[in-house]
Amino acid sequence: MLDLYEEFKRVIETLDREAIPYALVGGLAVAYHAQPRATQDMDFLLLPEDWQRCAAALLPLGFEELGEPLLLAQGTLTLHRLVKIEEDGSDVLVADFLLVDHPTLWEVWGERQAVAWEAAVPLWVVSKSGLIRLKRLRGSKQDLADIEALEGGPP
């Protein structure tokens, strides 16, 4: 079984080594800013010009690009998906990369912050207010629950 934390750590160390700027978003960022919640993937913001380098850097870790980019929020957001499939096919890990190609995403990107964590490299995370703005763009049921948790509402 793939270990989300160990795989996450390897991805972050690779992005740092390759000098690819990023910002953590999604469930792991919610866990950092508010409360832990179950998640089975990693979500990042990434500059459009860094996508190809990022995908190439993660190939040696076993990640492969999954099809064409997805368009979210009525086609205003571009998401690239990488997957890592365990050798026996029993587990799949997803790493999503949301490109900074929307005015709100540029604002959120500008507020990202480096935080200390147990790995030897800094972890870049979007700000709490940036994460809320990002989640409002998509507005899924999970996004709305995350916004409530981030704003200090009932868990």
C-alpha cells in the first residue's frame, strides 16, 4: 500500500531539489490550517511554465500523467493529474496540479508561505484566506465543508 505521507515527502523534496515553486492546497492544506480530514491525494498550485518540468521531475518517483488536463469551475481552472499505481495494481495515488492561470489564483499564489515541518526542506502552503478563496471558486460540497472548517464553524 502506498503511504501518502512518505510519497508526499518525496514529492516535496523533489520539487525543492528541482527549484520548482509550488503551493500546497486541497485537503492537506485544510489539515494544516484547520483540522485534519481524510484525503487520498495531494493537491498543489503550480505556475503554468513549470508544469512540464514538474511532470518530468516526478516520473522517476513512479508518477505518470493521466490524460488531458481537466477544466474545472466552468472551464476557468486547469488541472493536471499525475497518478502513481502500486506495482501490483492494488493502490493508486493521485497528485493534482492546479495551474495559476486565473486572477484569483494569482492572488492566492502571492500569499503562499513557507512553513517548517519535519522534512529537511520548507513546505510552501497557501494562506488560510487564499485557501478559502480557492475553495469558493470550485464550490463543491467538500469545498463548502472545508470553508466552514477554515472559518472556524462546526466540524
